[in-house]
Amino acid sequence: MILLLIGPPGAGKGTQALRLANQYGIAHISTGDMFRDISKNPQTALEKEVKEIMTRGDLIPDDVTIGLVEERIKRPDCEKGFILDGFPRTVPQAEVLDKMLENVHKPLDYVFLFEVDDEALVERKAGRLFAPQSKRVYHKTYNPPKEPGKCDETGENLIQRDDDKPEATRHRLSVYQKQTAPVIAYYDETKRITRLDGMGSMDEVFTSLCEEIDK
Ligand code: ADP
Ligand code: ADP
């Protein structure tokens, strides 16, 4: 099973991807998490550039992103299927992904588009807490950790992502409108998009995703 999760920053993609990966026993591939790992302790010029781009809230160049995904989906844990969370984010990425899947004769099962009001997006990003090691995501109000500021799984300190600060947040929304909205049109042309009401609770959104997949 191959699933794509598309939606603006803060829509709930990562939260649902983790649940879906557990439910269906498939790999969770978050390009954002992969880039955060690369930029954690930047040494090379490329790693430093990745960090700068992410902090600004811009997109990493397509060739770098595509190369990373191409390698990742060849790994054994992707044999049973995978969820792409945050990829593709540009039309060239979507085109290359179609070619990659065609070459290995694997169909794309679902392209889920998370629809969430701008106001809720701002609130979700402003309260998002991130555990750099375990990659778990919490929310100050909607999904608080058991002990304030600590990850339930590892006990590590939770942080606010630099790109969740107000300025980068606004910029990331405009990047989404300019560069990622055309990806929706790309999949719409071939009627491959499944729109999803992302405004419900985490459990409600998860239930509607599973209902759609189990149909
Ligand atoms: P969010 O969860 O807020 O949607 P992500 O964690 O998916 O954000 O991505 C964080 C950052 O990583 C992006 O702002 C961008 O800089 C980079 N990134 C992630 N996925 C891609 C991609 N497919 N193409 C280019 N850049 C990406
Ligand atoms: P994305 O990967 O699309 O950027 P996340 O899954 O990281 O989004 O969610 C953004 C923030 O909103 C996180 O703090 C998360 O805990 C919270 N969140 C996710 N889904 C919901 C929901 N349905 N209702 C309320 N808050 C949510």
C-alpha cells in the first residue's frame, strides 16, 4: 500500500502518518524529519544550506529531495508499502514519483489532501512541540505530553521548531500556496485526490482515513 499525505504545514499529516504506519504495518517517510536530521549538526556546505533553507521556511531543491526519497523507498522496510508525509511538494517531485512507481510497477493507492482552516493551522503550529530524537509530535493543548516539556517515549526535552515561529509560519503558508497547491491540481487532473476534513479531532480524522482505506 502506498499513501501520500498532502496538506499545509500544521494540518496533521505527521500525526496521522504515525498512526497509519502502526495500523497498517507500513513505513512512515517524512521528508521533513529526514531534513531535520541532516541539518541537526551541519558539517558540509549542503547540510548548512539545508538548515538555512528550512529555517527560512523555503523548500529544499527538487534534485536533493528527490534523490533522498528515491534512496529511502528502496529500503527493505518499504517493501510492504509506505506513507509519504510531506512529499511531493512540487509538481516536478510529483512527476518523478509517478515515474519511480511506474518503473517498479507499484500503484499509488491514495493521495489524501488534508483540508484545515487557516486559523486552525496557525493555532496548531503555534502549539506544536517536537521531540528531535523520537520524532514524536505533541501539542500544548490538543496533545500534551504526560510530563510538561518531556517526551513520553524518551523523556528528552521537547522543543518548538524554528520554522513554527510566527514569521516562518506565514512564509511557509505562502510557499505552500505557490509551490504545493499546483500539486493538488496535478493529482486532480487524473482524479487521484481524496479530500479529507482535517478539522476534526485526531481520532476523528484517523477514523475517516481508515474508513476510506478499508472500503
Ligand atoms: P510541516 O510538518 O510543517 O508540513 P515538514 O516537517 O514536512 O513541515 O517540512 C519541514 C521543512 O522541510 C519544509 O519547510 C522544507 O524546508 C523541508 N521539506 C520537507 N519536505 C520537502 C519536500 N518534499 N520538498 C522540499 N522541501 C521539503
Ligand atoms: P503536519 O505534519 O501536517 O505539519 P502535525 O501532525 O505535526 O502536522 O500537527 C501539527 C500540530 O497540530 C501538532 O502539534 C499536533 O499535535 C496538532 N494536531 C494534529 N492533528 C490535530 C487535530 N486533528 N486537532 C488538533 N490538533 C492537531
